[in-house]
Amino acid sequence: MTDAGAAVTLPEGREVRYFDSAAGAEGGAGARSDHVLVWHGGTPHTGRILAPLRAAVEAAGGQAGGIRLISLTRAGYPGSPRVLGRSVADSARDALAVLDALGVERFATMGSSGGGPHALALAALAPERTTGVATFSSVAPYRAGDEDWFAGMVDPRALRAATEGLEARTRHAETAEFDPTVFTEADWAAVNGEWSDLGADAVAAAEAGPDGEIDDDLAFVSDWGVDLADIRAHVLIVQGEQDRMVPAGHATRLLRALPDATSWWLADDGHVSVLRAVPRAIGWLREHGL
């Protein structure tokens, strides 16, 4: 699989971009489908398989153990045409379409930040196919008027604009600038160190345009289109207690909504540094059927 990825064409003619670690994955049919881990990138993302994620999978047995890593590109990001009004469930259905095209029956799913809701939605839509779920700093469902949902966010302006609709969120994107205080010292150490590829990927996605990020935010503050109580698989919620972007209260909300969940609370971690737990989380997923 090259950095350009590949695409599955849906019945309506729209393409969904994906990246696959399996050799010969461009053809889809015949590619190995045992022990599949589906990754959902944060907001923004390109869908490209990140170097530290690939390394963690390989260390956990990617070569001998047969872990196949599939990373998805949501609509509105490079290579996946925009779908106005898409919900979290809509993106999860796109993921299922990719998995079906590749002949993948069972899988574990993992997502970070804005990818967390999509990992959970995939498990809710395909409960009989999902062996396990892990999220890192995931957003929780929002209900209109719930001010506590924003509590602890250093810069909630984008999400607040999203609650006012597409026009307001689009206007915000025209002048938005990243607030560096959203990241803790531990976050900056991770972004400038072992997770630098994540930072580079986010920059590449942002440079391609704001559509995907706008639509992610609109989806987060709208009806997700799934019931988290439908998830049958074990779920691991990993949360940095110092997170200033998606505060710890979101993890608490998810734990209340999920029927079978385990939590790891990392006292010294923020929004990005929490990803240092990815290798350990992959081990946890392996114990639960990956």
C-alpha cells in the first residue's frame, strides 16, 4: 500500500479512501483478513497509517502474529469526497463498506480523539463482528444545551460554533487558529517526539481544506445515529487526566453509556501523550480476541 492509499467505490458512486498494511491490499480480494485492527484517525486526519501506530502493531506481532492494520479516511478529508450532513454512524457505515469489500469479517477497532466516536459507532453497528474496541481521549455524545459537555476545554470555540450549524462552523473555520495552550508539556513532547507523524498528518489534512474538520465537529454535536448500549465487545477507554482538548469528563460519560467498559486513567498525560499507551492497548485487544 502506497501513501496514496486505495479506495472502495460505494453503490452511489462515491469513493471511500483507506490504507491497508496487508501486502497486495490494493486488490482487496485475497488479502489476509485474520486479526484485523481498524484505526480511526482524529480531527483532522488524512487516513494514512501513522508510523508509531504501524510500529506498535508490528511489535505486537504484525509479521508473525498476523495483525492487519486498516486505516480509514472519513468523507471530506483527502481522497474521500465530502458528504454534507454526515453523522458519526454514516462514517461507520463507510468503514463497514470498506471492510466488506476487503473480505474482512471480524475486527477490533481503535480511535483517537475525533476518531473515538467512529470506532465506537462501528462496534455498535456491527456488534457480532467486533472483537474489541479501544479509544484514546474520545469525544462523548452531546445533548443540546448541555454546557457541562464543554467544561475543561481550553478552546471550545469550534465545537460551540458547530452547535449553531454548518454556516456558523464554516465562518469559524475562516479565521480559526490553533491555540497552543490546548496541549500540555507532555503533549508537546509527544508531538515533537515519537508521535511527530501525527502532527504532520494533521497539518497535511488541514492544508487540504477545512471540510472534513467542519463535518466531524457537526457530527459530534448532533445525533450520532447509534446507541452505544448496542456494543457487545469489551471497550477500553484510555484518558489523560490532564487533557485540555477533550477533558476527562468525556471519558466518564462514555463509561456510563457503555455496557462493558474498562478505563485507564493516565494521571500525567494530556490529549496526545496518552497515545503512548497504544502498544499496551493493542496488547489488551489481543487478549480480547484481536
